Amino acid sequence: MQHSRSESYAAAGVDITAGYKAVELMKAHIARTRNEGCLDDVGGFGGCFGLPVAGMEEPVLVSGTDGCGTKVKLAILMDKHDTIGIDAVAMCVNDIICCGAKPLFFLDYIACGKNVPEKIAEIVSGVAEGCVQSGAALIGGETAEHPGLMPVEDYDLAGFAVGIVDKKKMVDNKRMKAGDVVIGLASTGIHSNGFSLCRKVFDIDNNNPDLYVAKEELGGKTIAEALLVPTRIYVKSVLALLEQVDVKGISHITGGGFYENIPRSIPDGLGAKIDKSAVKVLPIFDLIAKAGNVPERDMFNTYNMGVGMSIVVPADQVEKAIEILEANGETAYVIGEIIESDEKVIL
């Protein structure tokens, strides 16, 4: 491709050689994600993957797609691009694990005002890290240069993941009943949701200097650093749990917080009674509520509040479940119980 260059296209704002250089720079990161299903190297027109269906009676593919929202704006302001890709992967793989599916592969899409190969490679390094954390292979993607559509320094990042599960092992909430227990898995912070409210509360769009002042309550981090902490990926710990515990429901707590996400794993006639006093709210959420005068209900209806995932298990398996989750690096604790109710979440 050394002879591929269009001076006319470059004059219009698109340097296709920058795309080739970006691919070369990201190949080392992509190589870290290869798993047993990978069939070829990145660079073709399609990413090829061999399905590992041995031993499965009825393999089911589960897919998820998402982006990082306006968290990207903060990454751009801080000129730190090596973690935002973890968020892109997390938002997809944390969704498909709710069905019990093991992630197989991931593809990303980066739209940018100007393709700066080093920046693109930095973004992809985060995507690769997210794939490593979840066991997914990064088998392809797309970088699109959009001069005139977005400022040269801007970009957006999205992607999708595909996973697999034997149908008989899919998480099935039809077996959920009153008396089952809700376990919360601790989040690392904001994750990738509610950033439009964060931008307003902390005046991020105007690059508020207070963003860069270290806060004792944040463990010495600045607000900007605390907000940019990447989304936790729960895949490997949940897969370990599914092997040994009767999991009846899983919710990835994203935009919409407790009120919108927990109900998605609960069947009609039942509700989750959440003990608010049990939720270990992270300091960053207290700062948001105070700085923006945000009511408590709005906080629980926008953010994860320190709980990035909820899991429903039988009461007699709670201790075992928490033991497995903690052995796999999670902070896990009981946050509520399942009750007979027409109201899906009681806080």
C-alpha cells in the first residue's frame, strides 16, 4: 500500500495513508487479544472467526453494541485516550454476559475529524485491553475520517461484541421467586453513563479548572481522573459464578440506573426490594449530587451509584456466590431481595 495516495483526497481533508499507518501501529495491541477462534490477521474486508461449539447441544449467539457516550469529550479534554476503549468493550460484553454468554470477538468503530495514527493506536490499545479482560478477540474494526462533520480533534468510539452460550445454560429469570437474593458487584465509578449530566454539573465543556484539583475524598484523584476511570468488566468473574451457582437473573446497571436496569432481569409479578443503606455509594456520586443539587431518586435513576451489576441467586447460595465472586476479584455484597410485587424496583 506504499503507492496508495490520493493528493486530491488529501486536499479535501482525508489522508488515507494515515489510516494505513494507524493499522500498523495498532497491530501489536490487536495481537494481545487473539484467541482460539481467530482465523486471520486484521486488514481484510471481514473479520473471520471459527465458532467453538464443541460440547454444546444448541449453541446460541448473543450480540451487543454500544458506545462510550459523551465520556469521550472528557478523554479529549484530558488528552488521554488509552482507557476509553475499555469502556467501549465493557458496555458490550457486560451486556451479553447477562444472558450467560461468553464473549468471542469484538469489532470497533472510530469516527474522527482527523486521523492522527498515534492517537488512533492509543484508542485501540484501550479496546485491546478491554478485549483481554473479557477474553474476546479484536478481529477487526473501522476508522473513518470525517473532515467538516466534526472538529479535527474530536472522535467518537463504538463497537459490538458477539458471544456464545448453550441454550440450556442461558440465564433464565422464569425460575426466579420471592426470597431470592440480589447481590451487587461494585463499580469502579461512573462507568460510561450519565456523562451529559456530569458535563453540566462540573462545567466540563468549558474545561472547568476545578476538574483538575486533587480531592481528598477521591483518594487524591482529581474529578477529571475519577470520571475517566474505565468501566469494570465483569465477564470472567460472572462466567466463574455461572459454573457453580444457580444464577436466576443478571442486570448490567448502565444509563437509567437502578430503576431502569434491574427490572430488565425480573419477571412479572416480582420486584427487587433494594436496601439503599446497604449500597456502598462511591464518593464521586456524592460530589455529583452535591455540586449539581441532584435529588437522590435522580441519582439512582441515572447512575450505578457504586453497583455496576446485580445478580439474583437463591438465598441458600448467597455465601457461596459471594465467595466465588470475591475469589475472582470482585467486591460483592447483598443489596436486596426478590419479593412479590407489581413494582419492579423498591428503593
